[in-house]
Amino acid sequence: MVVMNVMNMNPGDGATSYANNSGLQKAVISETLPLVDETLKAMFSAANGRFHAKCLKLVDLGCSSGPNTLFIISYILNAIEDLCSNRINSANDHHLPEFEVFLNDLPDNDFDNLFKLLLNSNLFNGKKTRHCFLYGLPGSFYCRLFPSNTLHFAYSSYSLHWLSQVDQEVV
């Protein structure tokens, strides 16, 4: 199976595009937010109440081309900032991390539309001055996308169910 030639979402922002027809996915993603919160709090606790990296690296695997990616990434960044702000307020610490966010999907994904949506999103209008750097990362998550030990948090929703079989290189 050639993973790079698997189905992908309708591009653009027209009537039949994924960007305009992903409300059900957002509803399900919203139901998982407590799990995201729990995971981030556990990471923060395991690091003794602070993220030691000056730059946290996150990835959305299978991000597609619609607004749900920006919704979940914004949620994750706000949650991390809230955890850090509580620490800053209680410990007189002034460390808010910078963020590198990788948006991953297959090469045929409409990354152009995703970055156009970013211009109109509230991703950078958070409670703090947010230092966030976003990158499109085309490729299959069945292949190696990052060097060892470079990510702090990986998120994926609605991507694994599209695969009809595991790539033989993985098995």
C-alpha cells in the first residue's frame, strides 16, 4: 500500500469542502477536551510544575484542511499557558514557553487553505503575547517525521480510521 495516495478531504473553502463540513468532527473533538486537559496536567506535574523547555514542540497528526485544527491547537496552547500562568503567579517565575506547532497531513492536503484560515483565527489573540511558530508538515505519520526526542505533545483525531490497512513497512 502506498500511504501517500490514500483519500484526502475536499480542498478549499467551497460548499463541499472539508473546511465547511466538519461540524460533527468538532463536536467529537470537543468531547475529548477533558482528556487533553488531563494529559497536559499530567505532563506538567511530571515536570515538577513547569515545562523546562523554552520552546514546546507540538504536532497535530492528520490535521486536514479545516478550522478544527486551529480550534484544537488554540485550545492546547491556551491550556499550557494557563498551567504556566498559575506557576508564574505562585512562584514569581516569568517563563512562558514559545511554541513550535507542526500541522501534519498527507502531501495532497490543502495546506494553503489551512494557512488562510489561520489569518482569520484567534490563535494568536490569546491572553498573553504568544510566540508561536506554525509549520505545514506534509507526509505520512507511518513514516518518521521527526528526529528522536523532539516532540513534547502529539495530537491526532479522525485520522487512523481512514486507513484500510497498516503499511507493510510498519509491520
